[in-house]
Amino acid sequence: MKKVEGSYFLDAAIGGGQSMLFIDFPGQMEFYHFRKSYFKIPVEMKSINPANSDWFLIHINLSKVGQQKKVDNQIIDFQKHLPIGLLLYGPDLEIDTLLPPNVEMELASIHFHRSFLDTYFDDWQKSIDTDKNLIYEDLDYRLENALYKALRSIDNKIECHANVLFFMNLFFEKIRAHSPTTRHKILHSEDVKNLLVASAHLRNPLSKKVPSLNELACIANMGVTKFKTSFKQLFGTPPIQYRNKIRMEFAREEIVAGRKTPTEISYDLGYSHPSNFTLAYKKYFNELPSSQT
């Protein structure tokens, strides 16, 4: 990166685009916005967080809001940002990323110290498992709106700090809802890539065809036992519950945005009667879908 009049840009020899913005907050927290840019050559990055580290990183891909991806010759429509939504990098992490040439990218990152958790979350060790070296969460509409408020206010430090804290509260609210994992495995780059490919087959909320557990494990190039353990560790829930989460959050976003009524979305999701969808929605969100309109 080259610094030009207080802003950071990619070296013209390797890429171009907009500048990178950075702001540091009290309490050992940093907020980065890598605005739309591209590399002229393929770039390989290795992210390493030592086992004894007290630092965490939330990595967010903002390159596309909606996208299609071809997986095993099948076109899949993704609800949100893939292959990365939000990744929480914890201690003892080593992961490789390949950035292709001439593809526009946009990223946001939040770098924070363990003391942040001590300051804002009572007994956080009981609900936030920081021993996992990598945790995934989807960028749903609430998190997305909160993040963009923070990005838009990055020139106003106190307002931006408030917006980042609100985003972090929403994010850790979702992390606390993850199912506990009794066995932790170190997730390596190849495992993460294969798990994300397998999860793609669960991410189209309107798809009527869902692979079996054996088929998903085969897609991830894992045995069934390893797949179930690794999937739950990365995504915070078993595969079938993860698919239900995708469907319910897709339904809420459609209803809140006014694109569909609860009755319309119930039929889109394949429910035989709207009352069945209402029961499922209330069980998941503890509120009726009509309360979102």
C-alpha cells in the first residue's frame, strides 16, 4: 500500500481502485474499509494468528450483495455474501487466500483485543467459544445495515465507533446463539474451502432439493463424522438446522423489505399452508411474521 495525502492505495504496479480507510478506537479496536479495488496479478495471502494471541479479526467480504456461483455444474443463487460472509479469526489460525486478477473486491475488517469481550460481555466465556480458530456467520440484513452505517460514518470517529459497537453487539448476539461444540478441530484452509462449497448446496432458500448428509460429506471430501463435527464448528449449527436458518432469515428479509407477504413467502418456501410457516417462523424468531410488516 502507498500513502497519498493521508489515504492508502494499492501500488500501481500490482493493482488499482479506491483507497483503504482506517480508524482506530479506544479499547484496542481498529476498523478497516478496503474500498473497491483490484489486483493486476494473482495474489496469495496467508493469515496467521498465533495460538497464544489475544487478538481477533472479523473479516467481511462486501464484493457482491447477491451472486450466483457454479458448484458441480449447478448454478446456485446465494442469499448473501459468499464464499465469505463474516469470518471470526481466533487464536491458532493459519488460512490461505487466493485473490484473482482483475476482479473488483471490497472488504471490511474489525481487529479487536480480548479485553473488548471482557469490557462489554459479562461471562462471555460461557457463550462465546473463542477456542475455535475460525467461526462463520452470515451477513443478514440487520448486520448488513449496521455495518453500512459504520462505513458511511467513518469520517466521524465518535459516530462510527457507536455504529461499530452496535454491529459488534448484533454479531456476538448471533455467535452466542451457535450450538456448543464439545470437540474442536483445527480447521485448515482446505477444510474451510470444502465446507463452504458444501454449505453452498444449503444456501438457496427456495431450492426444493436438499443433499443428504452423506452427499454433503462427499462434496466436502470428508467422512460423515468429520463433516458433522467440522460443519457445526464453523457454522455454529448442524447442516439441517443451518438450512432452516437460511430459510427463516431469507423469509424475514423478504417480509421486512416488503417484497413478499407472509402468505406469499410461505408458499415460496414450500409450506402447504401459511399457518405452518407462521408456527415455524415463531419458533425460530419468537415472534409472528405479521409483526415484521
